[in-house]
Amino acid sequence: MNYAFEEDPPLLSRSIDRRTQSRLHPALPPHRFQTDLSGKDVLEVSCGHGGGASYLARTMRPQSYTALDLNPSGIAFCTQRHRVDGLSFVQGNAQRLPFADASFDA
């Protein structure tokens, strides 16, 4: 699902495949988000190579988007590859989150 491929400037049709887009973007049927992410602090657990996080941070306009993954080399890749305002990548364990309780809205 997550190939971490983007162009500069990012192009929706080239960023991720159409099946993935339909899972991520509320305007593309049949899937819809149940939560409006705009202006919210968002946590994604297990971000992989960050393509989905980058896409959602750009299109859903959250206040902040934190993407967590256990793999340190994957986080290094994400940090270098996906430079988006409000998007940060953190290496950590989902079973022991390195954040205070109630740090995120979604």
C-alpha cells in the first residue's frame, strides 16, 4: 500500500495508487473518514515509509500529524523523504507510546 513515492510538487495521481487513495481520501468513494482531521493533532501508528502520512497531512489539513513506527531506518527514510509542514516522524513502540495521555485528537 505504501510505496513512499512522491513528486515535487506532490501529484495525487502519482503519490499513491488509486485503491490506496480511495482508502485515504474522503472525497473518493466508497470509503469516507468518520472524523474531520482539519485543525486536529493526529497520531498514526505504524507509518511504514510515510506515503500515507504525507498524503493525509497535505490533504486533510491537521494542526499536526505525528507518524510513529518501530523501525529506526524507516523513520530516517520518512524524515528525509517527506518534508511537510506539521508532519513529524517518531521512532517508537506502539505498545509503549512515547507520548503523554490525551496528546492527540485522532
